[in-house]
Amino acid sequence: MENLNFDERLFLLLNFDGGAVMDWLMTTISGTAMWIPLYLYIAWAVQRRWGWKSLAAFVVCLVLAMGLADMLCGIFKHTGLLKNLWEAFPARNRPMFDPAVRDLAYVVSYAHGPYGTVSAHAATTAALAALSAPVIGKRWFSWFIAVAVLIICYSRIYLACHYPLDLLLGLGVGLISGWGMYLLWRKLDILLKNS
């Protein structure tokens, strides 16, 4: 334990065996099916506030935001780009495969690729939040989506898929891509309404 860095220690502090119910809950939270009602609500709220044309532009921007976030995470994970850009950044495996912590971590399933930096779950959910919160424009929704993103991020630590720094980097990628697509949505919305 004494040879571990801060990120590894924080991971081990947050990762634990919560039993079968917690394993199921965190696996479900990390999945897609549970969040389908949220996606449907977002589509309904955007259409209700802005109309069908705006919803079409929103869906295009959402696909672009989440796709870009996921693609950037894949580039970082599989090319070691961060290691090349910033020598101090450790190119590393997911905690479940990392020799430094794998024997100390609680792992629910090994059905994941070996690399975890940058977290695509964090990036795609942050992109969804950064785009949908200002479009929907409700304070309660902004808080709700922020909490949902944090819960999803925590589920990735619980499942031993990511270190906290992997998640922070993913959040950064997602917020940038989501905000960029929000700006694009505003321009598309104006164009569509003037056509």
C-alpha cells in the first residue's frame, strides 16, 4: 500500500465489496437500459420547449457530442496519447488489470477492455449533461443530471473499471464536447427557425 500514488489510494478507499445487491445496482447504473426514461424525458422536454425542428437539431448535436466524446476517449485509451503529450501521466490499465491494485480491489466482472484512461462513461454522460442542461433550462434538471453523472462515475470506481483521475479526464472531455455541441445547436436552431 505504501508504494501507491494518490489516485490509486483514493480508488481503493472508494472501491469495496457491497454485496450482491450493490453489485447489481452499480452494474445497472453503468448500463444503458436504466437511463432510457431519462433520454425520453430529455427529448420530450426539448420538443415541448423548443419544437420539433429544435429537437431534430438537438438529436444531431447530441449524437455528435457523445460520439466525439467516446471517440476521443478511445484515442486516449488505445494510443497512449496522454503519455506522449504529458510524460508525467501514467499510461495504465483499468484497476482490475493493474498489478499495483488488482489484488486489493473488489472486482465485479472482468468483461472489459484492458485500458481505462480516459473514461468514456464519464465523457459521454458529461457531454449529455453539458448539452441538455442549458437546452432544457430548468434548475432542478441541471442538478438532477449532475448528480446522475456523478453516480455513474462512482459506479465505474465500484466496478473497478476506472481510477478517479480517469473519470476526471473523461468529465473534462465530455464537458468540452457537450458545450461545443450546445453552441452548435444554438446556431442550428436559429437557422432552422429562420428557414
